[in-house]
Amino acid sequence: MITWQCKHFSELTATELYKILQIRNEVFVVEQNCAYQDCDEKDFDCYHVTGCNEGVVIAYSRILPPGLPYPDGASIGRVLTSPVARKQGTGKQLIVYSLENLYRLFGNVKVIIGAQLYLKRFYESFHFIQTGGIYLEDGIDHIPMEKRN
């Protein structure tokens, strides 16, 4: 059973923040072999979504408010599921919960994401559309996508 929560950075405990940074490091830096500066100044202004199973973070995203980093929309970033939670619908639950909270927090805004190219169909299933060409970010192909309401 997954327990979901959405907290502003200022509401996170030190243990919650450690677990978030640990899973982000595990997936983005180690698994994807991508050396980049994960901790950025944006985290302070974001809401952090976690899905936990028995106290272990198995899914995560961060909700970026309108204007950060896109001037005309909010965003969801650092989307991940732990290798142990994949192919079980956890990613879909994560996006649904993240979008629900984004709209609860910021109203009926445009949602802009930078999606890894191989996840294009996944995001299209949530009515995101590709809005530009492929670009390289941290050595991985990405595409810009938007969800308009």
C-alpha cells in the first residue's frame, strides 16, 4: 500500500528530505549514469510529492509553481519511481496525485514539463502534447510537453 503526501520544502523533516535526495540520487545519478547537480535552488520553492511503502520512498516528483522555471505555467519535475516499484502502475498514480495537487495549489494553470523522450507516450496518456523538438539535457534526450486545461 502506497501512502502519498505533498509537502512544501519548508514542511519536510530532515529525514523526509534525506529520503527524497537518496532516491533522486539512486535513480538520476547512479541508475541513469548522469553526473549533474541535482540539488538546485528550485527545491526551496517547490512542493515535494512522495509515495512511500513501509517508510521507503518508492515514487517522487516535485511541483514547481508558475514562473519557476517557466514564466507562463507550473511544472512537474524530477519524476521517478524506484526500480522496485516499476511496472505496477505506480508512475501513473504518481502523475495523477501530482497533477491533482498542482491544480489544488495553483488553480487551472498550464503545466509544462521537460520529459525524457522515451516517456513521451506515458505523458501523452495524461493529455500532454509535445511542443518542440528533441533537446539534450544531462546527456539524455528530452522533449518539451504541455498540458492545457
